[in-house]
Amino acid sequence: MKLLIFLMFLNFEMVNCGHNIAPDFMNWMNAHLSAQEVANIVRDDLTTGSFGGGIYTGTVRPAIFVHGLNNQAGDLWQVRRDFVADGFPIQRGFATSWGRGTESLNLDVKMQCAFVQHIRRFMEIVIEYTNATQIDVLGYSMGSPIARKAILGGKCIDNSTVDLGAPLTSKIHTYVSIAGANQGSQLCFLPWFDVCNLDTGLTCFSKFLKEINTQQNYESTFRSFNIASTSDVMVGYFACGKKASAFTGAVEYKLNGKSHTETEFETGSLQLSLLRQNSTSFSGVSRRIPKKLMLSRKNPFNEIKKSMGKTGREEKMPPSSTSAPEFEFQN
Ligand SMILES: *[C@@H]1O[C@H](CO)[C@@H](O)[C@H](O)[C@H]1NC(C)=O
Ligand SMILES: *[C@@H]1O[C@H](CO)[C@@H](O)[C@H](O)[C@H]1NC(C)=O
Ligand SMILES: *[C@@H]1O[C@H](CO)[C@@H](O)[C@H](O)[C@H]1NC(C)=O
């Protein structure tokens, strides 16, 4: 037990090493993967490009965190901290980084094949390393559509010679989208920048989004959730005439007054509580997304101008009433 506590400290103290992978997981990767593959997972080119692993003998399912645009694994430190504070074993929380790591506002990023392959491979590696029957996956912002495609598998949207393989659905117990751009982003009302491109971008009906939303109920075997805030101006609560974060089969957890980044990083306890739902403790029923929902009244031009004026993706909302979050079901 003492050793365990020591290891936990060690994990937290290693943040400047470029990764936060526990020695046990690192040894396992070195024994089972090529040096190039280990480097891709670990991402020592970033401040904290990855985390997770460690000797563990309990029964808590491993969870994989898939970060969003212009972020890296380490940007999820608050979520990880809150999980651990609520009793989640630190060894069971895993993340790697896709993309170039933390950047202030780089919109020339697509949901390209390499990112999807990378996240899918990481899921497979975590399943193999932990011997887990099932894992949980949490997708943040743009990381949600990427994680969903990784689970869905099939051919890459931008490279049909790459077949990712069969869906990983049977391996995923619970899927949680947090401020996820599952239907697109309200900022992509025009196909500006790579991030909004018509093939692999967050434009409403990009080929990528069309595919992951035409296929349904593949994200998990038990239940999928969608945490979304009405004050999120990056993804938007509404986009494309739909709830931007909604997807078929997901139970919505609606927040008020939380910005995009607050929704991602300051709801760790809520995220964990959703992973802990099970058939005896949860009585909700998920339903289908309505075909048509009201359009946002917001002028996306003003919203994007406001966002571009800020450094990074941190958008500040005026203080608003922090009313209690509520469950809302798709109907
Ligand atoms: C996972 O399974 C392998 C092969 O059966 C075994 O060697 C290894 O010890 C297991 N790992 C854990 C963490 O139980
Ligand atoms: C598609 O993927 C294959 C296999 O990884 C690769 O050789 C090829 O360069 C890719 N094509 C494009 C256009 O990226
Ligand atoms: C399901 O949830 C209940 C209440 O939180 C808990 O007592 C029970 O152990 C859970 N079952 C499983 C299989 O996780």
C-alpha cells in the first residue's frame, strides 16, 4: 500500500519528463511494441504527451481520455486530478496526444486518418496492456468525433486505402462526450480553415461527420453520454440546426453557464459519475435525436470574432447563474 501511494506521487511528480506514463506500462510497451510505436504513444516532444498505467489488481475499468483541438494529454490534468480525488485509481486513466500539442489557436487541423489511427491504436494497446474486458472512453471537443470514428473503424475518410478494422464497440462499456463537436461546430458555418473542411472538418455535413452520425449506437455497449453547455461558444450548443454535441443513443447532460473549456476541464467529477452509472443505479432511457431542432439565434460571425480575439481557446463568459446541471433526454 505504501508503495502504491509512493507510485501515485511519482506519477504526479513526473509531469516535466515529457510524459506521465507509469514505469510498468512503459516496460510493457517496450516489450510489446516497436520503438517507433512507443514514441508515437508517449509523445516526448510535448510537455505532457501521455499518461497512465501502473500495477493494478482491482476491477475498475480503464478509461481513455481523448483531448480536443490544440490540446495535449497533459491539458486534462484537472480532470485526472478530480477523478483521482473521487477515488478513481490513477493507474486506470490513460491518454496520449494527437496533433501538435498545445497551441493557442491553430485552425489548420483536420480530423485526418493518422489521428484516428493513432487513437484507435491507443485503445487497442490499453485494452491489451490492462487485460480489460471493456474500457470507457471520454472524448473532449474535437476529440469526440475522432474517438467515435476510432471506435467505429472502417475506411478512413481521407484515405480509402486505410481500413481501420471492425468496430471496437464490444470493448467499450461507456462513452462520454464532453463539449463534443459531434454534429459540427457553430464556428464552421462556412468551410473556412482546415478545421472546417468538407471532408474531415467540423462543417455540419462533412463526410467525416456524416459517416459517424449515419452509423448509430456503436460508441458503447452500455451507455453513451453527452455533456454540453448552453454557454459553449466554441462548439456551440446548437450548430447545423441541431444540438451540436448530441448523437443518437447518447443521454444528454446539459450545463448552463460553463464555457467550452470549463465544460471540458471542470466537470471531472460529473464525468466520473457517468462512468459509474450502471443498470441498477441509472434509470434513464436514451432516445433518438430529433431530425430538426431550433437554430441558434447567435450570430456566428460575432462569436468567431470574439474567439479569435482571445489568446488560446480560453473563452470567458460573463458570470452567469450557475444553475444545477440537469439530465435531458433526446426526444
Ligand atoms: C494480462 O494477461 C497476460 C497474459 O495472460 C498476463 O501475462 C499478464 O500478467 C496480465 N496482466 C495483468 C495486469 O493482469
Ligand atoms: C494512404 O495510406 C497509405 C497507407 O498508410 C499511404 O501509403 C498513403 O500515402 C496514404 N495516402 C494519402 C493520400 O495520404
Ligand atoms: C452499480 O451501482 C450500484 C449503486 O451505485 C453499486 O452498488 C453496484 O456495485 C454497481 N454495480 C456494478 C456492477 O458496478
